[in-house]
Amino acid sequence: MAGFHVIAGAGDTLAHPKVRKIGVADLIDALHKGFDDFWEKPSHYVFLCVIYPLVGVVLAAWTSGNNALPLLFPLMSGFALLGPFAALGLYEISRRREAGLDTSWWHALEVRESPALPSIAAVGLFLLAIFVAWLLTAQGIYQWYFGPTPPESLSSFISEVLGTQRGWMLIIVGNLVGLIFAIVVLATTVIAFPILLDRDIGAYDAIYTSAKAVMTNPVTMAIWGLIVAALLVIGSIPVFAGLAVVIPILGHATWHLYRKLIEPPAHVG
């Protein structure tokens, strides 16, 4: 049974795992290994991640039918903020393959048996709070430029955003603020979930170690963030369908990125 310790790990102490310096070659290798994990049994991973394109389509339909069009882009882009948590099953599959264990898709559900489950849930709630804060901020930015009245239709909304000065200000300011949210998520959770699956060190230490890894490798991790963003955009273009391939590859690659960033624990005895 998972122990209910969140701040510290199973030993009620802060582990502070050692962070390595890595380079761009390590990012490429992590992506290559992530692709290998995906390619081993791709049907399993497409099954696991088909929810991503479905959720994207549902979000588009929901906002179109409820006069919430201004939140369409923030919802779609902000959904990626929850990606580190949603990829938990993919990390588990990569962990099992690395250990030479069975990688059948149902093993992704074994995350619920992790002794670090309370810590994983705590970091997940942290991500959810950031996601909600992003939506509220995006709504506030829209109302600052366009007021509280919703657009009359999708066509008028697109025309206003792309054809007016205030529309372009909305695009520029909204994307800059969104970038800040994305940087916060990258810095605090890029390897937080993989390390919790691997070691029960507590939510605080997982976030701390993730942030330390980014601060130790600022340029390399910035490049990683750009790679992730570019692949997510490419995967979203064909009605989000490409995400069913992009998401699992990135999820597996993140596990291997974690292995490159963090020193393995010292064995005692």
C-alpha cells in the first residue's frame, strides 16, 4: 500500500538526487530511445493515447457550442500542461522495458500500485492548479481587450482576432503569458513523475530535483522544451490525430531523459 508521505520520501527525509550535466546529443538519444519504446508495440501506445485527439475534438466542439470560443485555444494549448501527468503510463512502460519486464499495455495501469502514489497525486494537483490558473488568466486577457461579451460566431471571432490591432495584441500577449506558464511546468515537472515512479522521494523533492535539473542545464532543457512544443504543434495539425503518435514518443523519451539527468541511487550494503 502506498504510504501517505508527500513532502519527504519513504524515509521521511529529503533525498535530493544528484543532477548531471547533459548536452543536445543526450536529447537526441532520449528521443531515439523513446521512439524505440514506441515502435516495439506501437498499437498499445496508440490505444493508450487515442484519448488525446478525442479530447481535442471534444474541447473544440464544447467551446463552439457554448459561446466559449475565446477559451478554445487556451484549452487546447493548456491541455499540454497536463501532459507530464497524463504520460504516467508511458513512463511505466519504459521503466518495465528497461528492466526487462513484460511491457503489455495493461502494465501501464500498475502506476496505481506505486508506493509514491500520494506524491504523484500531489504533483498532479499542482499541475491541475497551473492549468486552471492559465485558463483564468487567458480569459482575463481576452476580456481586457474584447470585454465580457462573447463573440457572435466562430467566423466573427476569427475575423476579430486576425483582422484587428487588439486581436493581434491578444495573440502576442496571450502567447507570451502562455510561455511563462509552459516554462513553469517544464522547470517543475519535466522529470518529477519519472523520478517518483523510480524512487519514492516525495512530491517536494521531485519538484525540487526537476527544477535543479533545468537550472543545471538551462540551454539544453530550453532546447528540449522547444522540441516538445514543435512536436506537439506538428501532431495537432491533422485534427489532433498526430498526437496519438507524438505523445507516446515524447512520454517514453522523457523517461530516458530522466535517466540521463539524474544519477542512480547509491546502493547500500
